[in-house]
Amino acid sequence: MNENKMSVGAFFQKYTMVIALVVVVIFFAIATGGNSLMPGSINNLISQNGYVFVLAAGMLLCILTGGNIDLSVGSVVCFAAAVGCVLMANKVNMWIAVLAMLGIGLAIGIFQGFWIAKVHVPAFIATLSGMYAFRGFSNVVLGGFRVDITNEQFLMLFGGGRDCYIPDFIRQWTGTTGKPNLTCLAIGGIAILVYVLMTVRKISVQKKLNIHQSIPGQIITTALISGVIGFIIWQLASLRGFPTVLIWIALVLGIYQYITTKTAIGRHLYAVGGNEKATALSGVKTRNVYWFAYASIGLMAGLAGILTAARAKGIDPVYGEGYEMDAIASCFIGGASAYGGIGKVSGMIIGAVLMGVINQGMNMVGVDSNLQKVVKGLVLLGAVVFDVMSKRQKR
Amino acid sequence: MEKSVVNQSTIRKADPVSLLKKNAMLIILVLVFIFFTVMTRGRMFNPNSFAALINQNAYVYILGCGMLMCMLTGGNIDLSCGAFVCLLGAMGGMMMVYWGMGTALSIVALLALGVAYGCGLGALIAYVRVPPWIATLAGYLAFRGLGTAILGVSSTNSISFNNNPDFLNIFSGTLFRTPEGELNWPCMIVGIVGAALVVLLIFKNRTTRLKKGYEVDQLGMDVAKCVLGAAAILLVMFKLAMSGGIPTTLVWVGIVVLFYSFITSKTTIGRHFYVVGGNIEAARLSGVNTKRIMFIAYLNMAVLTTIAAMTTMTRFTAANADAGKNFEMDAISACVVGGVSASGGAGTVLGMVIGATLIGVINLGMFQVNLDANYQRVVKGFVLLAAVVFDILSNKKKS
Amino acid sequence: MAKILLEMKNITKTFPGVKALDNVNFKVEEGEIHALVGENGAGKSTLMNVLSGIYPYGSYDGDIIYDGNVCKFSNIKDSEKLGIVIIHQELALVPEMTIGENMYLGNERGHKFAIDWNTTYAEADKYLKMVGLSESSKTQVKDIGTGKQQLVEIAKALAKQAKLLILDEPTSSLNEEDSRALLDLMLGFKKQGMTMIIISHKLNEVAYVADTITVVRDGATIETIDNHGAEPVSEERIIRGMVGREMTNRFPKREGVTIGSTMLEVSHWTVHHPLYPERKVVDDVSMYVRKGEVVGIYGLMGAGRTELAMSIFGQTYGTNISGELKIDGKPVKIKKGADDAIKHKIAYVTEDRKGNGLVLSQSIKVNTSLAHLDAISKHTVIDGDKEYAVAEEYRKKLKTKTPTVEQLVGNLSGGNQQKVLLAKWMFAEPDIMLLDEPTRGIDVGAKYEIYCIINDLAAAGKSVVMISSELPEVLGMSDRIYIMNEGKFVGEMKAEDATQENIMAMILQSGRGA
């Protein structure tokens, strides 16, 4: 069998972004004298970029369908959050507010999806108008003012800051105190165990069905990823514990990973972007595929609204600006194709993490916030140009 | 003397329904204008409103011409123009205020920047084949940051041009200013000349076509066009005359709009833009250099952005960090509302102008009735969506 | 008496302006391989699209009776449920996805929300072995050649448990070896009881593999030939059925034919495929055309004629192009791009007038002037009156049916669209005209008018190359004929020596590896 020998060049191309991420992490670790790897930094990285992971997951589906994007997510995040905050400020039950935020996001997604899927309005125009309209709506709801959240339960559950972590049940049970947070370690340990077991099962099934994939390669990958997870968990445990926002991020990423790899609709998303004609000829209703993508990102915008409001302990009319760009950039840096049909959740995660690391690193080193935007733009452009040119060389 | 009859001209039948459809936006514009005049108890009809319309929307007309050319090639847009305006403002501020470069030299340098960006962007899109909206998205992200960083040199994050009267006078203000309420004769004369030209052109066209035996509209139609066109010009110029004179921005807008009107309707390169958007393969096989057209579209856009930047800088007499916000949205909206096809190959400068004016009237009107700024944004968003849907649906029936 | 598995009764299908199928009757026996043959545009693909549900019930007249039941399919899935699977000419595969993913697209294994990938790939591998592919189902489709992609399509059909398999031009992009393998595969399936319908231009293959052959012409079934006998039916017999129409007065007489010196000379011209650079689509072709001459290039689909013409026309197709061009005796190097070819007075009239020939959303006037805007403009400013006049002139000359030249081309009939396309290139005043299928999809009356135009062009001293897959047309219009097959020129004959039979014979001979 010769499928598994990969030349050095091909290896680099496939794992470019991972390598870039590693390089950048090391760079900033050195530049900040190790501060960027401190527990506090890791915690910040996760909680500040929660919304990026959530939105980028939804954006990935849209991009898969053919390079289509959703420019309205930032405004929808703000609008959904605004409604939720106003509801909670008026003593409405927290869970109703949460449902409202998710519901608004989903409804907007379905609405925009209608114009894009059925009427064939170009995606960027439909969502550009949404970007405008929903920013306006959110300002109407907020009356131009910031609205604070005081509902403790809400803040705890959705990650509103350093105190929002899963309490250390194990220590409480055993009566010990202090750090590290054992519950967090336990969660991390279980996660790693589950992951390793899944890999083992995968390998054994492959053996049974005679499918050939490099076993040492898979073992090494699993080990590396487990190591990274372990490191992160340890840092989090040393600080306060498992941040609640991470629960939601993990949930979303897990669901989208599942959708894109194991469901029929996931396949159809890739197929529509790869060759829409062929997909239609295979009996797939392409219209529903587009609709699904936009409905899902609408829902994610609602969730991102919840997370944003929790982290900031309130909502301000200018929140959400630029969110769509972060999400889009994460997907493209993570290897999604501007023409559709290619892109993975794992890539998107790397893209989002890379953007987050660069942002945080630049902050810690003290780079002017405006120059940070310049870097963001250049990184995005570089990733896309690299992608387009490497595809051209193959031809 | 024997008259050599080439052919008898056929007279186009006036079909009221298709007439309505073709001029839908214009009719809507008139109706909306009347609506707001009523709602504001006549304030919309004041001379100041007309002047405000021109000054506040100059950048839309200018950027709209550039965006039109990009959209013609196939629905492509430029998301970076607003941010680039901010950057140019910052650079202009540095040049004129901090580095003491003269006005003329600064203007040339800014244009050079515009050309440089345009060439880079054009090359990326046309030759490296990066999709336009991503290529310009990078600029959208980067330029505002860069501009704001440069403006950081001033504690207020803005640079004032108050000490550069030359610069201010070239791109803003009024020509031959007279006090409000007094009829400004230069302005009125321009209006009369303009109206006369329109009538002349329409009838010259008609007689030439009759002579050569081409199709003509019914006489009534042409007369109506003359009357309406002349009346519109006279009205606008009269109002401007009462508001103090010809706004300088009107001159720039006029030059740009007339220039692009000419290019799109009468030149070979303008024709190339339409066919590239209509059927790029057919264009290629007919000898059109499609890559070069794409390159020119974005180079052109960058240059027009530079001009729009200068009108913005002078209007606010300063370079600000949030200059240019939403400019791309406004330009795209003007085009789309004005009937420019979102898939390319169709659209006119006149349409864009009507679209831009309609949006401008809606903005001004909402402001004058004191509609909450946030509802204004909502309205803007839905107007854009409605225009595109209308465009798509009406085209569906044709094919 | 074998059971009739499928009967299509009195099927009529019309598109705006054209009757694609006219009361077609078609029967297929269970367990047989039934071939559909006919010229381009005869209606074979349309008939199969009706059968497979792509044209749903209600969009055609007549009945489909499958296994005794009348069927009313509303989409592809309905027909697939009964085991009717169609493999299209253009491969319906997504290049970036793996073979396994493609095979089960729209037909996913496991639950909709939990695709069982292991089962998917395992089953996929099973079907791949059945069609003779050794590749793993995890290979990406874009990494295997067209021949293998074709087999993947068949595996995909097998995975859908096909009982009636329809193959539309399955060997059109395959070489000798792969074609033979595919045909043998079909015979193997037949032994296992599968019923198949094959549409093909390659008559030798049809004779080899089919039990029954139905000839379709102009949207109607002309005859059905039985091929069950010990001796396979002869290709000549099939040709006569396909093509045997009266040749009287279909082609205008050529008046005043004066043939001058050589205008275009092509030597050792080789062109490679743009996506698969190792594949030669034009292989060492040499030809010449003289002034005032009409040279026909005949060949079946996939012969490489369009590729030959487009590559000569400013390399607008193909990579790795080598060979020499001489215009009027002088060697020339035409720069890449249509505009340089136009400057050298070459015109290429495409076979796909709607796809890449005309801008349908623009007027006749605009389309007419497109390739020669210099002639109606001064210093890049277009003279609107001149443009109008030119368009009018050609409208009259070519008798284009339209109230005005401001009419949008998209609203014209096929024949009139073709006239606008010709007008555009005539206006460019070329010396050499490459016409690719100039009368495709046009009714008989308009065809005659276009033949007259072509004759006028030749009479005016132009060098005309006419690519056509309609044998009678080539015979009726050309002074000389080149025959092309699979990228090579396999024959050249003067018009007076040419007959339908000996042209076909040349193709068949070359197909047999002569």
C-alpha cells in the first residue's frame, strides 16, 4: 500500500495553518516572556473568542455552499442580545430571554435564507441589508443606551467573566481546598480518555473493514492533541476552573463537526459547493441546503448574542461590529475555499485560534489597536491568496 | 430638388405599462419627494434642502459611478472604499498639516496613492483571481485601522484642514456665493443653459434619426421628455440659486457623472464592460481582454474613491477616524436601487443617480421629520432588499 | 417471448418553438441491451430525460409503462426508487469529494443524521471492484482519470440497485482500452439480468454490444433493428437508418466556384487538454484551406474538431500547443487571445451560440458590432448611427426575422440567433472563417438560408472551414472534406469522391486501430 507516504512538501501544504499556529504561539510566548501561556492568558483567549468559534461554525456552512457569506451576523448578535437584555432588565424569566435570543437569531436566519435560497438574491446583498436593518433594530430596542445584566444565574451559566467556572465539586466533596481545580482536571481527563477511546475504536473498525490508514500517524495525532488539551486544562485548572463558556463552545463545535462529517445534510453542503449541477442531478434539493446553512448561522448569531451579553455583563449598541469579519477570516485562514466545497471544522478552529492568539499577542506586546486591524486584514488576504494560488498550481 | 428618401421612420408605439416599468424608480423618486414635502410641511422643498442633498450625497454619486463599473463586470463590488477614504483622509492630513506639503502637491500625492492601491487591487482580482469581495474585504479591515493609527498623531484623533483654505475651496463651498434668499445669477444662468441644452439634444437626436430613417418615439413622448428634463434642471438650479449659489461639489459630481455617462453609453471600453458582465466567455471569444477590464474596473474605483475622499475631507474640514463609514453600503445601494443588475451586464449612470437621489431624499426626509436614527437604518436596509428583489423578479419574467 | 420491461408510448415533448419528441414509441425487453442511435439533436437524450423523471410527469404527453405499471415521475428520485438509473454524458461528480462520498450522494448509508462512513466506504469498495476499479473509495474524484470517473458513475448506479440502467454516451471521453472494458462490463451485467439502454454515436460499439437498436431522427423513432442474430448487424445498415434522408435540393447550388491560392495552412498541430496536460486532444493535424473554398471537417462527437478550431483561433482553448500556422503563405505566430486572431483576419463562429457566442441580454445591434468595434467608432467613441446602420445592413442581408435591431438577442429564435452570430463575424471582415456546427438546432428553412450565406462567403473569396457532425450537410456544402477521429485527421477527400459510406468507413477503420 502506498497511500500513506507523503512528501515533505505535501505535508507542509496540508498542515500549513497548524504549523503557522505553532510558530505564532511560540513567537508570542517568547515576545511576552512566557506570559501568553499563563493560565490567565489561556482563560482570556477562550472567553474573549467564544463568539468567534460559535459564529465561524455557522459561517463555515454558508461558505461551503459556494463561497457565500453572512454579513449580518454582527448586527444580529447585537439585536438578539439587546432583546434578551431588555427582557431580563424587566424581570422576565432568564430562560424565556434565552429562548427569545435564540429564536430571534433563528427567525432572522430563516428569513434571510428565504431570499437567498428561493428568490436567488445574492447572499452578500441580502445579508448586507440585514446588517444595516438589524443594527437599526437593536438601536431602537436599546434606545441608544447600554443595558446591564444583573441576573447572576445567567452570567454564571454563559460565562460572564473570571468567576464563571464550574465549581470544584470534587474538592467540595472531599473537603479539601485550594488549587488546582480538581473538577476541571477531571473533566479534562475524561475528555482525553473519551477521545483516545474513540480513536482506538476507529482504528479497530478500520482493521475489520480492511480500510487502510496510517496507524502510527493516527496515534501521533491523537497523542499530540491530547497533550494540547491536557496543557490547556491544566492551566485553566490552576486559575479557577473550567470556564462555563467553554461548555457552549465545545457543544457547538461538537455538533458542527458531527453535522459536517456524519449527516446527509453535511454531505449535501459540500456537494452543492463542489458542483451544484451534479448535486441537483443526484436528486438533492439544493434550495433546502442553502436554507439550512443560513438558518443555522442565524441560530448561532443568537447564541453568540447570549455569550457576548454574558461576557460584557450587558449590551451596548455598538457591540457586534466586526464580528462577521472575524468569523469569515477564521474560516478562510482555516482553509475553506472561497469558491465553496472545501473546509473543515477543525480548520476553522485553527483559524479562529490563530486569529485569537494574534489578537491577544498583539495586545500583550502593546501593538496599537489600529495596527492590529491592519494585521488582521493582511493575514486574511494572505490566507486567501495562498489558497487561490496553491489551487492554481495544481492545474 | 429630389429628396432622397432613405426610409420612412417607424414610430415606436407608446406602451403605458412598459413605460411605467422602465421608469419605475424615477416615478417612485418623485412620489417619495412629494410625500416628504407634505410630511415636513414644505421644508423638503426649501433651497437649503436641495443644497444639502447635493453636499451630503456627493460621495454617493462619485463612488456610485465606480461601483457601477465594478458591478457591470458581473455583480462585483468594492467593500474597501469607505475604509480607504478614512486612510486617504489621514494621509491627506499628514501631508497638508504636518509635513507642510502644498495643496497641489498633496492632491497629486493622494491621487498617486489611489492609483497605487487600484493597481494592486486590480492585479490581485484580475490576474491572481482572488474573488473581489475577499480582496476588498482585506482593505475594509486594514485601512481603517491604518488610518486611525496615523491619526493618532493628533490627540483628538482627527486633523483639521481649517488652515488650508485652498484645499477647502477646491472641493467644497459655493461658487460665486450670494446671500440666501437672493437669486444667484451665475447659478440660474447655468440652469437655463442646461435646460436649453437638454431640449436641443433631444430634438437634434430626433431630427437626425428622422433623416436617416431610424426609429423614433412619438412626438408627444419627446416633447414630454424635453419638458420634464428642462423643468427638473430649472427647478433644481433655481433652488440652488436661492440657497446661495452652485455648490462646488455639484461641479465635481457633474463632471464625474457626465464623464461616466459618456463612457458607458458611447465608448468601446464602456461597451466591453457591459458584455463582460453579460457573457464573459462570449466577450473573450470576441476579442475583449476580459482580464484587463476587471483590472481597469478596480483601478477606476480606487481613483474615484480618492476624489470622493477629498470631498469628504473638505465637507467635514477634517480627517476623522470614522470618515467613510458605510460608504460602500451607500454606493452599492444607490446602484442596486437604480436598477444595476446584481449579476452584471446591466445598469446605467442615470439609474444610479436616480437611485442615489432616492436614497438621499429618504435619508434627508427621515431626518427632517425627526425619525429616530435607528428606524432610519432599518428603512435603509429594507429599501435595499426590496430593490434587489424587484430587480430579480422583473428580470425573471424576461428570460 | 421475452417480457417487455419498459414501454414508452406516444411520447411527445415540446419546448418553446421546437418539438423535441413527436409521438415516440419505444419498447425495451427485460434483460436486453437496447441501443438508441441518431444524429445530434435527434431527441435521444430528451427521451431518456423524460424516462428518468428529469422532465416530470405533466411536462410531456404520453405514457411510461414500467414493469406493467403506468409511471408518473415527478423527479429523479421517483424513477430511481423503481430501479431506473441514468448516467449522464457530463459526469455528475463533485471533484473535491471522495469516490465513496460521491457514490452515496443523495443516497446516504445509515441514518440521515448519522452517516455510517465505515459501511459507506466498505460497500463502495465492493461496487468499485464490481466495475473493475482497484482504487480505494477514499480517493478523491479529481485525482483519477476520466475513464475511471466514468466507472465510478457506474458504480454509483449499481449502489442504487439499478434494474434498468441508462448510459448516455458512456464512452465519449474514453480511449480504446477503457471503452472496450466498459462494454464488456455491460455484457457482464447483462448476464446477471440487468436491462440496459445505451445511447451512443460509436456505431461499432453499438453493433458489438446491443441486442436491439432503435434509430431516432428528428424527434421520432424511425426503425428498430434486431441484433440478436449470430452475425452482428453492419454499421452501414445502421447508418442508412440514421441518415438516409433524401438529398435532393437541400443544399443550394454553388455558383461561380473559383478556388484560389492557399490561405490557411496548419502543420503538425498538437493540442493538449487544459486540465489534464498529458492528454492530447488534437494529435499532429495538418490541413490547408484555399481562397474561395469550403472545407468540411467531419467527425463524431469528441473527435477534437472544436478544440482544433479554437486552438487555432488565438489559443482560446488548450495548453501545450505546438505546430505551425501559415496565413497566405507567410508563417505567423498568433498571440494568445482572440483579439490577435481577429487581427489576423480569422473568425471563429462557436457551436454554442447561447453559451459563448452571443450576449443574450444585449441587442442585435450590440452583438453585431462586438468583434469589430473599431469600425464603428472613432477614437473609442462609438458612432451610434453607424452601428445601427451596420446592424440593419446585416439584418437585411441575412434576412434576420426581427422587427428592429434593438431587439434583444435572447428573444430571437435559434435560427435568427445564429444569423446574428454570423453577422458579427462577417462584420469583422475575416479572410478565414471557422464555422463550428453552423446549423445546429435550426429548422430546415433557416438552414437553407444559412447555406446560402456560406456559399456567398466562399464566392466572395473567403476561406471557409465548416465543422459539422451532419454527414449530408458536409457532403452537400464542401469542396473538400477532412475526416477527424479521436484527435487525428484520418482522411481527406474531394467532394466528388465522397459518399456517406466511404466517409463512415474511414472513421470505422481508424476506430479499429488501422
